[in-house]
Amino acid sequence: MSNQLLEPVKTATHSSAIDTVRQQQRDAKAKRNREQAEFLQAFTPSQKMGWRNVDWVVFSWMLFVHAGALAAPFFFSWSALGVCALLHWMTCSLGICLGYHRFLAHRSLKLAAPVKFVMLWCGANSGEGTPLTWAATHRLHHQQSDQPGDPHSPNEGNWWSHMLWLFGVLPNHVNERLFNKYVPELMQDKLVCFFEKTAALWLIITGFSLLGIGAVLNGWQGAVSMLLWGMCLRMVLAYHSTWFVNSATHIWGYRNYETKDRSRNLWWVAVLAYGEGWHNNHHAHPSLAPSGHRWWEVDPTWYVIKALRFCGLATDVKDNIPEVGAAAND
């Protein structure tokens, strides 16, 4: 058979092969879209709300610390108040705002190894979850902010965004995908993985330490006082200040930048949450270490980062604040 006769056959075969590849690509894309939609659906109230989905460990813990916080004023002592204030700053500002949030979730800076250990220790003692879970959930929040799949959008209800989203358990395969997709580099970090496995242990150690210190100072009453103030009340105050970032700063406040979500800057949340209340700034430029972008937007966590950088303990700090109103990087 001549080459002229074979040419149409070759062309038809080649065209068919291309069509097959294109169809496979379309099928693969459709499958990925279905899987992503199912993944995001797992974070909605329709999937997480309901008695069969309640995370009873989280529910019981929250019930315990809130009850303890209500009881704390009846066991007041100045030493317990001092420990409460110190641990609140260490766990909320250093642990969550600096360690889990700006360092792990957004890679806004690098920390020297001893400081990194301290920040992760503080984060574990906040009781706000493990470092991988916290960072992965937060990165998902930024990707889907106020859109379907956002773990805590006020579009699903103000109480949902504030705290109810915490009480639903996720299936194992969803958690696995959450980690693999959103924190793959952190899963290779040995120190992060160490605290991922031991976060609950540090809470137990801290709790018994507080009991022991209180007992030495003032017997059983001192032990109860130190636990209620140093653990329960301190954690409840930190919890709600963090949760207000998820709820209130997506509802009230002003905006320096036009973003795709509902994020706002809210001064009283910034006061309660060590600078995290300048939330519109953060959503517009999430990789920046400072959250306050105007001179009056006080950001205590940023001041700690500046001090660490001055001492050579923080490097590669991303602090190039753009002009207010500049295009967002969200």
C-alpha cells in the first residue's frame, strides 16, 4: 500500500488518540472536582451538625473549662491571677497568634530552633488543637473564606462561625486529605510532628503543675485556685478572643482593602486577641507578619516578632506593608 493511501489511516488514528487523551483529561478533571466538592461539603453545618457527628471529647472539654471559668472568681488569689495573665499572653499571643498562625500557617517568618520549640509548646498549651490541624484548617479558611467549604464562615450563622463549628468530628479520610493538601511541608517537620503527637500530654503536665504549685502556696484551696485561673479561666478567655476573629471580624468593622470575603478590622478584637483583630488587613495580605497596617492599629504580637528579629532569633520576616487601599493578595 502506498504512503498516500496510508496517510488518511495514520491521521485518523492520531486524531482518535488525541480525542481519547482529551476525554481522559476531562474525566480526571471531573473526578477531581467531585472529590473537592465532597471534601468541602464535609466542613458544612449540614454534615457536621447532628448528635451522631458530635466530637464528645471536645464537647466535654469545653464544658469542663467553661464551668471552671465560672467557678474561678470564688477561688481568687493574686498569685493565680498573675499566672492566668502570664499564661494567657504566652499561649494566646506567643502560641496561637505568633506560633500557629503567623509562623506555621502563613510562613511569615523563620524562627531559631529554641524559639520555635517555645512557640509550639505555648501553642500546645493553648488547648486550641494540634499544630497540623490548626494550620491546615486555617489555610483552608483562607482558600475558601466566606465561600462553600470555609470551616467557620458567618454565612452559615454567627454562632456557627464563633464556636459551633468546633463540635463536629471529621471523617478520617477528610482529615487525611486536609493534611496532605494543606500542610504537606509541615508534615515533614520533625518538631511540628512531635508536638502534633504530644499536644494533649502538655496540657496534662501543665494542669498537674498548676495543681502542685497552688498546693505548695496555699494547700488544697491554692491548688484549686491555680487550676481554675491558670487553666480554665485563662483558656476560656483565649478561646473566645480567638473565636471572635472567626466571627466578629467577618461581621463588623471597617476595611482598608477590598477583598473577596467579608473580613473587617475590629479594634476591640485586636485588643482581646493581641493584634489579630485587624483581620481585613490580614486577609488582604496574609503572608505579612504585621497585622496592623495603620499607625493606630496596635499589634502586640508584631512587637514580639520585632524584638525577636532584633535579637537575631527571627529571620526572613515579611513586613513590607503596602499602601492602604492597594490591591489585595488574597
